[in-house]
Amino acid sequence: MQTIARANRVFPGKHSGVIVDYANVFTSLEKALAIYGQGKGGASPVRDKQKLVDELCKAIDAATIYCANKGVTLAAIEQLPPR
């Protein structure tokens, strides 16, 4: 778990973390979560990745519409050159 947490820490100038799973850490993490990370009712806290992606897409669409209603065009902001 620490491997993933450390890779995903943010600090100035870091935009993302990349985890290269040479030792099959994710499988070990899933096993550990099955033993120690039981959620409510004994359910695993790990959620289906595609469902999370779908939820994220819906949230991005909602945010885009909200901003457009406020006169903010996100696509135009994305085209601005970096500072």
C-alpha cells in the first residue's frame, strides 16, 4: 500500500505518479485488502475501474456544463499556453 501511496503523493511540479508493477504489487494489495480492508458488510473497498471511469466522465461533463453556464469555456482554457 505504501508503494502506491508514495507514487501518488503530490508536490510542486509533479503532475502525476506512475506505478510500474514489477513485483505484482497490485495482486498483493488486493489480497491484503481482502484480509484487512473489509468495508461495510464485509465488502471489498476496491471498486470496478470501468465504473469509476464512467463516474469520472459524468463528473467532467457536469463540470463542463456548469462552467459553460457561468461563461467559462474549459476547452479555451486548455488551449492556453503553459506559464
